[in-house]
Amino acid sequence: MRSPVAYKLSEQSATNLRETGVPPEVMIKIGPLINQELFGTKPFDDAIKARLTPEEHAQFGPIIAQNAEPVSPQLTASASPLMQAIVPLIFLLFIIPGIVYGYAAKTVENHRDIIKGMSHAMSTMGYYIVLAFFASLFIAAFGQSNLGALLALKGASFLQWLDMPGQVTIIGIIFLTCAVNLLVGSASAKWALLAPIFVPMLMQLGLSPELSQAAYRIGDSSTNIITPLMPYFPLVVVFAQKYVKGTGIGTLVSMMLPYSIAFLAFWIVFLMIFWSLGIPMGLQAPYTYP
């Protein structure tokens, strides 16, 4: 790797690394880098180094670098300058038309109104920020303990021993997410807790991280309306009380339960149809992992 082009670990690279004796725990750690384009040798090496211990990087880093494939830089690659700046670009894309509309509609008169509106929008994020703070502590401790890799390897071995079809495994992950969603309302916090276990475990079974997240989103979204721990559940109750005065938590849950079950069944069938027909879930989003 001498020229400053983009590099990536392809599926063939992953196969070569396994054949050269790179252990499964190292493959799990570098799994998120598969098919990701990284611009230049230093960003590529830094990405590998960030996921491995110093001993693992010293032993396997050169082998991983040798198996990286140079590719032509793509504008939409995850490490491209455009995609690295996507957050501020989206911010500008929304705030500029919003300010223009506010002045045109006379709902904004000065910069204080803009700040007040932004503050009001962020006031609903308090619940998430508190959860994210404690979730970050858990993730840091969880990562240092290596329990994620241990649970992933043991869980993958158990699922391999069960020898269930991939579709059955994914449906099981969906139902497990449904159960967890009743106890943890925040989608981001829940994903932060489950992803370090789900993603590498299913990768060991040959199921892609994209498919893992699709299964998670199905289980999470279908049961949001029946979990009182959802941050906006009280708001839904308040709106319902405008039309039915006696509406409470139990009333709303019992009323929404049939819809939740129907959505869950529909999305599972929808995913299975897409999978069986080989229709991609999105751009560069396969169902299997090499």
C-alpha cells in the first residue's frame, strides 16, 4: 500500500485472512471494516489499530494490511470527505430553509426566536441524553471486559450446534428484541446494548450486520407503541385523552396490541420475501457475511 488511494477489506480478503490463521476473535473485531473504503494507508492502519489490542495489531496488523485491496475512491464511500461531513451538511440543509421559511412566514423575527425554537426542539432530548450517558459507561466497561466477543463466540457456537436455518435465527432475534423493547424504551440505547452481542454473533453464522440491524428494527418498531417506557408514550396518552377522556396506559396498550402484532407479522413476512428473492436491503447491504 504505497499510493494514497482508498483501501478496503473485501469478502475475499476476509476469506484469505481466515486461511492464513487469523483467529476468530480478531476477525470479529475487524468485521465492521469489511467492504468499507478507507482513504490512505494511515486511516486504514488507524482503523485496524483502534479495533485491536497492541499485541494483536503487532502480530496481525501487517497481515491484514497486505490483504487490503486498493480501490478507486468513491464519493459515497463511508470514509470519503463528503460522507465524513454528512452531519454538518444535513444540519445546513435543514436549518437554512427553516430560517428562510420562518422569516417569510413572520414566525421568526430575530436570532433570539431561532435560538428559542432550537432550544424547544432539543428539550425533548433530555431522556435520551441521560440514557446515552449511562449507556456509554456500560459500553466502555463492556468493551474492556471482552464479554462481547466471548458471548458472541459462545452464542455462535450454540446456534451452530442447534443448526437452525438462518431465517429461524433471525426471527428469534426479532422476538428477543421485542421482549427487550418492553424494558428499554430508547431505540439508540437498546441498540448500543445489543449490537456488541448480536452483530458479531450473527457474523459468525454467516449473517450480515445489515441483516442484524434490519431484524432489530423490525422487533423494535413493532412494539414501540405498547411499551410504556417509550419516551413519547405519555404524549400519546395525552393526545388520546383529547378524544377519549378515560384513556390511560392500559387502554392505549390494549387498543394498540392488535396493530403491534399485525405490524410484526407483516414486517417478518416482508423481510423473508425480500431475502428469498435476493432483493438487496439497500446499497451494499447483503444478507450474508463471508
